[in-house]
Amino acid sequence: MLVHHLWISAVIIVVAGLLWWLQRSYFRHYPHKGSLPFYLLRVLAQLGILLSIVLALAIEWGMPKAGLRLAGHYFLDGFTISGVKINPAHIVAAIIILALLLRLVEFVTQRLDHFLGMFSLDSGARYSLVTLSKYVAIILSLAIGLSLAGVPLGKFALIASALSVGVGFGLQTMVNNFVSGIILIFERPIKVGDWIAVGSTEGYVKRISIRYTLILTFDRTEVFIPNSEIISGQVTNWMYSNNVLRLMLPFTVEHEADLQHVKEVMVKVGQQHPDVMQDDPSIIPPSALILDVNTNGVVVYLRVYISDCNLAFNVQTDLRAGVMEALLSNGVPVARQQQDVRILNSHFEPLRLVADAEA
């Protein structure tokens, strides 16, 4: 009889291990890994497997039917601890419904983004509407889940008072980031896709959440910046109202060079580039400016405006290469760095090589 119980127990454990492996494999390839529904469903599946193991082993080793009925009674009707009634069945149902509601929220917000894309809304306004709708739907889903779990919503007044005390003792930063995130979503000083610089971090805005803003830098690293730093600090946005960008490219020629000819060559190269703005009356056309004269030569700047700042590096490369080729082909002497070495004491004893000394 003991061998039979051990054999059945081993089978139960093997089946439970197989179920555990299956749920891990499923959640490893879950399409929305890291989301709240993902964690809720994973915890529910793992708890279900563990409780099933315990119940199956208890039945196999002779748990009386009265114990099963008592466990079922506690699970369905609940029990009271310190005056608080806990109903496991309601809690499990609330977790399942909450996970389904949150998954529905993700589906609806994705469809809402595609729907708003049919109208003449920029990406920033569309992102703000979708984000606000998502957070409102999540709050409503949490309220529904808590109500189904038997948690009275009137108790949240106590939670709010506790949070107010917590803010005074160390949650100021979290609340500050939360409020700053709401301000960013409403005022939209930055939008998803903007090229911005915050302190030493520069790149494109990839996501704006309630707590932080995700910036993708040019070397493909992702930097999480608290929203409070963006609201209270200085932020440079190259794409706030338009994408126009000015480029100032310095070139140094020798002092004897024909500066008028140099300026004409440089301006011609700027005018020939397809991405340089020329016909816009509000923009200065390509021009060459002499802004510095030093010991190495005369520094002439090529000033151009481009309509898309995302093309800045490519346009700079093309213009630098084009100007250098044009200057060299026109015989313009390009300056090189010069250094004058002055010998103050000329009374040096001549050096003799060892070979000369032996000779």
C-alpha cells in the first residue's frame, strides 16, 4: 500500500513538473511580456499548479472528505481574519477578470492609435490621447477588479491619507515624477520622435510614461530620464515647432588666398546640395562668412539651413567633402596648422655619434 501511494505521488509530481514547464514555456513567449496582465496570469497559473499538487497529494495520502468539504467551504464562502473577510474564490475571479480587462485595454488602445491616425493629428497629439485613455481605462479596470475581490472602495480614503504621510517621508520624488509626466502629456513640450538634449543625454524620444521619459541615443543606448528633470531643467528640442536646422561649417584657407573667390566656391557647393533650403523667404540662403583670422589662416564659415534636422550629419559630410574638393580643384591653398620653434640659446655642444668618435 505504501508503494502504491509513493508511485501515485511520483506520478502527480511528474505531471505537476510537466505543467510547470509548460506554463514557463508559454509565458516565456507571451506576446506582451512585462505587462501587468502577464504577471497576473503567471502568478495565477503558478498558484493553481501548486494548490493542485497539494490537494492531489492530500487526497492520495488519505485526507478525509470532511477536510475537502471544509477546504471547499473556505475557498468558496471565505473566512474572516481580524474582522476582515477574505474570499479566495472572489479574489481568483477578480484576478482573472482584471487580467482580461487589462489585455482588452491594450488591444483597444492599439486600435485607437490606428483609428486616430486616420485624422489630421500629429504623432504627439495622438500619443497623448492614447496614453491618457490607457491610464483612465487601467484605473477603471483596477477599480472593477478590487470591487470583485471584495475590497470596499471607500477604504481608499485611508490609503490616500497613508500616502500623504508617505509623501512627507520620502515619496516626494515619485509624486513629482508622476505629476511631471501628466504635465508632459498635456503640454507636450516634447513628443515621441523628437530630437532633444537633456543635460549630457542627446537622442530621440522613444516613450513618455507617467514616471520617466525614454530617450534613444545616437549610439543606440536607452536612457531613462525622470520626468521631473525634464520639467524643472533645461531641455533643447530641435523639432518642437519645425525641423529646420542651421549648419555652420568652418574651413581654413591661407592668408594669401583670394577670399572673394573662396566665398563664391563655397556658396556654389552649398547651393548645389538638394537638402539645403534656398527658396524659402524666411530662411537665409547659403552664404560664406569670415568670422575668424588666426595664425594658421583665414577661417571661412559656410552657413546653410536644412529642412530636416535628422539629415544634419549626412549633409555636413557631403558639404565638407564637396567644399574641400572644390577648393583644391580651383587651386585655393588650404591652410595647415603651423608652429614656430624659437631657439633661445644657440651655444650647444655638437653631438657626435659613437661611430664618428671611434673613427
